[in-house]
Amino acid sequence: MTRYVIIGNGIAGISAAETIRSLDREGNITIIAEEKVPPYSRPMISLALEGSIGHEQLPIRPPDFYSKFGIDALIGERALSIDVDGRRVITAQGRTLEYDRLLIASGAGPRPIKAVGTDLANVSFMRTEAHVGKMLRVLPEIKHALVLGGGLVGFKAAYGLMRRGIKVTMLIRSSYPLSMQLDSNAGQLVLHELVANGLEVRTGVEATAFAGTNGVQEAHLSTGSHLTCQLVVIGKGVLPALDFVPRDRIQVDLGIMVDDHLQTTVRGVFAAGDVAQAMDVARKRSWVNAIWPVAVEQGRLAGANMAGRPVSYRGSLGRNVMRIFGLDVMSGGIVTPPENNGYTVLSRFDPIRRIYRKVTLQGDTLVGLVMVGGIEQGGVLLSLIQRCLPLTVEPESLLEPSFNCGTLLA
């Protein structure tokens, strides 16, 4: 009887567990879950913050999920180390779990910042439902919130707090928001939309320290000025959760390196989700694409391979679709390619109508795009990138909002 151990209770881990059980009805499956709650939708915690949904709507599996799938779930237990020679996982609670197949699906944790006073009350990340729950409990006391970071997490935090009637200031180190997903033209459109809807945005600024007695009351900024605030949300991105991984045995770059079957450099040990560094179909090299759909797919494929059904993984594609107040934005693949490296970039910008399109090509193959406004056909272009299909039309056609992208897949 095969012993499966899965580190992580997020969507990659539970997708793997479900796949394993569908292929192996008898094997022992154990999930090590550091968070003390059932599986939930991490992308939806921002909706709980803004009040669109309640906390009770976050779970993505029923209460009987573990018993139904015959899973032994160690809720609230943290993986401390992996003994790859002895094929066992040791937890922080002193438990030893032997395995035949191991999946590391520990996800990612929030990227810390270098500032004094981050341990003050009401200085928080927004990565887990516990983070949001803690913020919701103190909201009645909050008049002014400070959001650090202009990425997706920062925007969602700012939007949710504004929906609650709280004044919000966002600090961005770069010159425009969403700099990891967009280029300057698209970023400036987003910046204008944020400001027009009442969000105070300060670019080129960082927080260096926080001060207060019974919680944060003030932030010291890199400009030398101070800002009054009763809540600070740190949204500076994430890093793969790897502290328990033996790097002398399991190869790690930014994430855990995996092959086209999502197996690590140690036989029988797999990785999936935000912790895994797999092939990126646009970049043609290994990359960490920490988004929900990628975690689902990698979890399922890792589970199949663990259960003895070989399935190759073609690779992932980083992409984002979002609405910034009244502005629809989409990006995917290589948005800002390195110069002099064989890429062709075409763009068309209409700031009056707030429409922008940019495509990146390598030869006759589309490898990246940015769209602001009129993004309805963008899904076809993302599919084109993911399938590595050569263009059958002049590339300039893709910049026309009226062009029927459906013909590209015919």
C-alpha cells in the first residue's frame, strides 16, 4: 500500500490528493496543513475584506472532504524538515511521517519588508483568511489605512478598505502600480484610474519605520515625512515557502526546480503550486507563476504522476485579468522583454479612449500581451501564447480592437 504525504492544504495540495484518490483507492494519503482551517479560496479573501462575501463562503470543499476521500489531515501542524534518505517528514510537533511519494505544495508566504516596527499591532500582511479576519475585527477603530505595494494584493487591500469607508494611502516604490504585470503606458492608465476613484497614491516612496503605543499610529517614509495611520497592510509580493526543504538534496532556485513530470531532483519527491519552479511556455525556461489556475493544474498532474500514471506537464503561463474600478486590464506572458534578444514589440495607445494594446512576439509566435479596455478577446490571445501557435495574420492586426481574434484558432 503506497504512502502519500502532501505538505500543504491549499488548492495544489488538495487537487493532488483528489487525483491520487481517483487513481489509487487503497493508498494512505496524509496532508500536513499549517493553517488551522479547511481548504479555502485564497483569491477570495479580498472579497471578505470588502464585505462582498462572508467568511463562511471562503471554504472550497465541504466539511466531510477529508473523510470522504480517506485523507488523514494534520490540521494546524507544520512541516519542520524532510529526510530524503529515510523518506520521512518531521513536523514541528515532533511527529514523523514516512512516505513512498511526497508532494511539496507549501505555497508561498508574504515577502517581508525592511522597516522598523513591523511587529506593532495592526501592521499586517494580506495572505491568509486569518490576516483578513484580524483586520475585520479592528476596522471600527480605523480611520486611515496605509497599503504598501502597488501589486495585485496591494490594490485588492486598498479597494476592500475603501469599500468599508476608510481613507487609504498606497505607497509604491516604482513609478506606477502593477509594475510586475504591466508596462509604463498601461500602468499610468491604472494610476489615473486609482487616483480618480479616491485612492491617494504616492510613487517612488517606501515606509522605513512604524511608531505607536497600543498599535501602529504613524509611518515614517523614505522622503523624510510622516503619515498618520491606524492600519498598515503589507502587499509586497510573495516568496515560495521553502524553510523546511533540504537545499543540499533538493535543487532550489527561487522555487523548487521540477521536471516535466513535476518531480524534483529527488526521486519520489514532487512539487506543485506557488512553491514550484516549472517550465514557462512563453519564456522557454523555468519560472514561478504563483497564480491559482497554475496551482490547480500542477496539483492534478503531480497527483497523477505520484499515483503511477505518467503525465507530462507542458508548462505554465503567467497571466492576470482584473478590473481596476471601471478599467478592464489583462496581461500575460512576456510583457517587457529584454532588449536585443530577438523580440518584436508592437503597441497602440489611445489615452483619450483609455484603450491600449501591446503584443510581444518572438519570430512569428506571440509570447506576451498587455490590454487595457476592450479585453473581451484577450482570452483567445492568451490561448495562442499557451499553445505556442504561430500567427497566421499580420501582427499589427492584433492591435485593432475590431479584429476578430477567433480566426486565429480556426
